[in-house]
Amino acid sequence: MVKSELVARLAEKNPHLYQRDVERIVTTIFEEISSALSRGDRVELRGFGAFSVKQRAPRVARNPRTGQAVQVGEKHIPFFKTGKELRERLNPNGNTAASDDS
């Protein structure tokens, strides 16, 4: 699903809202999540999951074309961990790969 499909589906389920207002709401939510992550904050949506930022240390990598060693600097990457309710919904038979302790 892409953003426009999400907006269309939400507008369809909420006929009392204009589609442009639903689009503004979705955009604002995504912008707030992005802003929080860029500040280094964690965003938790209970039952759905948590967004956070992980730090990758600098390392030496290889250029796949030439095989030459390349220095890769420190990076910050977004990370998403699913919530328990979402995992249970995706795996209704109880076979979840992630444990509650992780």
C-alpha cells in the first residue's frame, strides 16, 4: 500500500471527512514520526510497533565492482520493531518468530 491508497481507504471509511483533510492528517503523522526520529526520539504506537534509530559504527566495506576497500562512515538508520498485537494478528496460530523479551 502506498500513501495515496492509505489516504483513499481512510477517506472511504470516514465519509464525514474530506479527502484533503485525511491527506493532511496522514502527512502530519508521518512528518511527526520523521521529526521525532531525526531528534533521536523513539516513537511507539501501542499494539502496532515502535520506530527508533540505530547507530551503525564506521567500517571498511568492499566496492562490489572493483573489490577495492572503501571506508564507510557512521550511519544512523531507522528501525521498526513490531508490537505484540500486530505479530499476533499476522501469526494467528501463535507461531511468532520474535519473543516478548526481545
